[in-house]
Amino acid sequence: MEETLKKQPENNRRATENYRRIKEQIGNRIAAEKPKAAAEKTAPSGEIQKQVEELKEKVEKVAEAQTRTSPGIFNPSIGLVGETVFGYRSRGSTETGSARPAGLMRFNVRWN
């Protein structure tokens, strides 16, 4: 028993040294794994690439919409079609019963 008690300080020193060494190793592993853990928490690179492509497409659509010109935006395409028909038919004095000849004039206007 005495011999065990004499060895106790040496055993305590070894245990403390082992504890410190193990603690240091664990700290080194944790420090090395932090970047990996952070990378794992973010989306995988393929997913990030997909999101980047989607954002690029959206930005391109917005840029295209801003540069698109509409020449008739303040001048809308409205048309009006009209047709005018004139007609004249003359009648002789024998048809009208007067000394002067007369005629029949027709005037029509149509709109579409």
C-alpha cells in the first residue's frame, strides 16, 4: 500500500499529462472539422451553382425588360376606315316633265 501511495504523485502527473495531450488533440480535431461542418451546413456546391444560374436568368430578364423599347407605347395602333360613295344619275326632261333635265345624286358614308 505504501508503495502505491508513493507512486500516486507520479501517476497523477502522467494522468494530467495524458489529459492535456488528449484535450489538445480533441481541440485540433474540432478546429479542423469546423470548416467542414460549416461547408456541410451550407448548400452543396451543385445546389449553389443552380441558384446562381437562376439568379443570373432573373437578372437578365430584368435587364432585357428595362432595355426593351415599345415604339407605339404612346401612339397606340388605332385605325379608322371610312368609305364615301358618290353616285349621280341624270334624267332627261322627258322623265322629269320639266324643261330642264334633272338628276339624282346619292351620297353614302360607311365607317368600319
